[in-house]
Amino acid sequence: DFLCISLVNGFIQLRYNLGDKTVILQTFQKVHTNGNTWHSLTAGRAGNEGYLDLDGINITQKASPGMNALDTHTDFFVGGVSSLNLVNSMAVENEPTSFTGCIREIVINNRELKLTVTDPKGGANVGDCDGTVCGYTVCKNNGTCQVENSGFSCSCPQEWIGSACEQSIHCSQNRCGSQALCIPQPTSFSFICVCALGWSGKYCDSKIKFFIAKFIGNSYIKYTDPYYGKRDLQYSRISLNFTTNQTEGLIVWMGKGEDEDNDFLAIGLANGTLKVVINLGERISVPLIHSKYSTCCDERWHFVTVVQNQTCIKVYLDEELILFEDIDPQRKYTALNYGGICYFGGFEIGRKVNIVTTGLFQKEFIGKIKDVVLFQDSKKIQLMEAEGYNVYNGN
């Protein structure tokens, strides 16, 4: 599998292969080669449907039936590779050559790559594009960078301050308490405090404890399994109680959630029914529970258990078996390598559920969760001891 963006005879070309065929998209317009014009490029795919956008002009290749997961497991290369012999012959139109020019502000799956000397794993023959400390976006939030003898300075827009225009004026003298996040509210010339786990109140200055976690939206808990290294990942299990009045929401995501190659097991709500999704490495199974079990949104407590026995999945709702499916009788991948990470209710602030889950779930969970047990552990997870924000006492 591969995904490659290249410059071909002055046009930008996107090529990708998910294991069955190579898809090729090419821009209508050429790029300027005068060395003075910056171009904005967006490229990618959703499933096996590709898209390519150069300076606001979009091309989309409609998907035909076929494979829809990119399975690469390699490093990410920018501008060239360590040896041009490594480039798949189908990834480029002509003989592969390294890129000559300037590249900045690369964002992969909503995460910006730091194009510095120290952050990449390696590289060669790369220099700063304009030869100054302002060669990169050192000034945030549309600040203007100016070169000075001591380095650089930023001229900030009206509502931002700080050496890199990184702080909102509305949060410059906020009263948010321990570990809280200040979220500026420009329209009301104010701010709100988002509390870390164990704190509550308008300014997150009241210490709390809870055994039932209450999620109010834009909430999440990230739990790291201390026993992950000792788990038998061919036989995973998770159980919990939840209550909600919402028809959509991600309840739990067992997995790192960093890219589409990560294994995961997810439980949530979609259109008012319980939805369980699992990815063991090759394919994604999306079993939807029959509509007669659409009583999950009645504000009553419901007990859900998901058991993975290699590729066989069992789902119990209120102690009744409602799903039993073998997602891969060939047994190609049989272990849930979830990295020891469990998210409850959503993901970190700024990471949207519909984007991280590639549309499998639409919203953060709003409701309550308790009694979470992993595998055959004798003790429940202590949610209070994890990382998270905007979660309150649901007792």
C-alpha cells in the first residue's frame, strides 16, 4: 500500500493504492515555478475515495468498490526518500526524483509535523527556506514575524498576546484553577474554565471525588492500562454501565486513536442503537444492533459487555446476548493491540469524535459511566486516577 503526492510536469498528482488498484488524481492547473509563490495543497482520501485541492480548486475521484484501508506501517517521507529505489514504480509517473523547493505547515490527520532540525527521525540536504528565524510559522494566530538581532519578535492581532501570539487577551488574567484550561470567548469578551479530573466549579477551584463519571459534552477520560504488557490480547473483554438520553455518542474507544492503522474496539450509540466496532488490523467490522434494542437512550442504567475471543465477538446488553459474529473466519489477525489506552466519552480537547473515528461515531458522549472492568480483572477501573477534562461527579 502507498500514498504519494508528487509534482509531474508542473501539475500536482496524488496516487494511492490500498492493495487492489492504483488511483491517480491530477490538478487542472500548474503550479508557479518562479520560486516566489506559495501554494496551498490539501490531499487525502476517505475510504477509497480520493480528493486533491490546489489553491481552492478541488478534484474528487468517486470511489468504486474495493479496499478502503491504507496499510503502510512505514516512516513518513517529505521531499524525498533515503533511496529512490524504495519508491514503488506505480507511485510516480516518471523516474522518481527528489523535490526541489520549499515546504511548510504540513498537517497529517489533523496533527502538524514539526519541520525542525531536531523533531524528524532523520533527513539530509535540507535547509531553512528563507534563511531567517522567521522561515517557519513561529507567530501563531496570524501574527506577523519580524527578524531582530536577538532573534525574532511577533506583532500580534488585537485579541492575542505573548511572545508568539499564543495567548488570548481574554485568558491573560483568568482565574482558572489547578490544571484547568482557559477557553477564550471572544464574542462575550470573556472566558470559560474547563476543569481537569477531580476539580469543578466556575473556576475549577473545588476539589471533588466521584465513582460515577458524568460527561457533559466536550468531555473525555484517557485511561492507561497498567497491566497492558501482561494481557493476552487475543482474549479481550470490557464491561461497563452507562445512562444517557442522547441518540449519538462515543462511550468507549479502546485504542490509541492516532491513525487508521491502530487496532481498536469501540462502543457507542448511533441513531439510538448500540454500535460496536472492532479493528484487529485488516478489516473493520461495523455490526449494528437490531432496532428492537433501541432503548439505550431512556435515561436508565444499561450494562454492556463486549468479549473478543480472537476474531469472534460477543456483545451483551443488560446480560442478554445480542450479537455473536466471527469477523474474520480466516483468522489472519486475532489480537487487539490497543496500546493500553482507553478513551471514555471522547478524545482530547480539539480532537473531534467524527474525525478521529472517521465517521464511525458522530459526537462525544453525554451521560454517565460507572463500573468499568477490563478483561477478567477483579477490580473496577478508578476513573478518578486517569487523565481528563470536563468530567464531573455523577453520583
